[in-house]
Amino acid sequence: MSRISVRGFAVASATAVTTVGAVVGVAAGDTQPSSDLETTAAGTTLLTDIPVGDQAQVQTASLTQQADALASAADADAKKSLEEAARIQAAKDAKAKKEAAEEKAKEEREAKEAASRSATRDADSFTPQASYTVAQVKAMARQIVGAGQFQCFSNIVNHESTWNYRATNPSSGAYGLVQAYPGSKMASAGADWRTNPATQIEWGLNYMNSRYGSPCGAWSFWQANGWY
């Protein structure tokens, strides 16, 4: 059997080297380990004097291993890409779900506030009295402000005047339930602003709605700043 030199042909796999070595021994009729294996300084094993008929098998084995490695890497990349795409889609879905929930909550809140406003009374619908108790003033506020915003309105009035519609700040001159400054501002709601808590409540409600969106918006600002 003729031989050709393939010195310099690198075999990437130790398994392939062992297999090819066995093939070379069998093909040569030699039961002893081949002495034609050379190792480079970098540790790469080389085959020399491989029988001509066995070269195709060696090349096929090496190419198959390379193809398997490439296929495995491609599968890993594809899996990683799919996982990343799934993660991105999940984030988008979660964001869309959150936005939808927030929009629904906003619509429900606005509907509730609208219903509350439709059930309120104007200040003019209350018959003026010579004086009012705290309980009477609160009852008027509930009807003018509405149930949905009353508690926030009440929190502010508690801090500003403790529901005293004649309360006057000795330093600034702020006046009334909501401590309007100056008190004469409340004349826009009625000429009886000094003595009629309903007028003061209506003015205070309009002020909170126009500046903060609602009494609860005003209360949030008040909590953060100590004034509104």
C-alpha cells in the first residue's frame, strides 16, 4: 500500500486522533501504536503518513465535527434570540396592560366625580341664617362639594379655620373657612361672603378646582407644602 505525507494536517479532536491512529495501524498491518504522531509546540497533534484510502474518512470526521459545532452554536444563538424577543414582548404587554388599567381607573374616577357633582347643590339654594353651627356648615359643605371630594375639602378647612366661617388670621388678614387672602376675593361667589358659609364653601371649591383640579389635588399640595 502506498503512503503519502500529510505532515502538518491538524486533527481538532483527541477522539478523532485516536480513531485515525487505529485506522493507520490496521491499514499497515501494525499492532503497535503509530510512531508517526507529532506534537507541535502549541500542543496540536499532527498525523503523518496516513494511507491514501483513509484520508477521506479523516477529513469527513473533522468536517462533521465542525458542522456539529456550528449547528450547536446556531441553535444556541436562535434560542437566545427567541428568549430575548419573548422578554421584550412580555415587557410591552405588561406596559400596555398597566396603561389600560390606569386609563380605566381614570375614567371610573372621572365618572364618579361627575356623578358626585351632579348631586350637589349651589350656595344660593341654602336659606341664609343669622348664624351657623359647625355641624350645619359641614352639612352644607357635603352638599356643595359632593361626597367624592368632601373629605379632602374637610381636611383643608380643619387646618385653615377649624370650620369657623368667621375665622380671621391676625397676621395676614386671611378670612373664612378656607382662609381666602384677601377675604374680599370671595365676593366673586357672593356679596355675603363675610357671613354666609355657603358662599365661602362655593368660592373655596371653585378655587381648588381651578388651581389644583379638585379638593383632593389641593389637599395633596397642602400636605407637601403646608399651604395651598
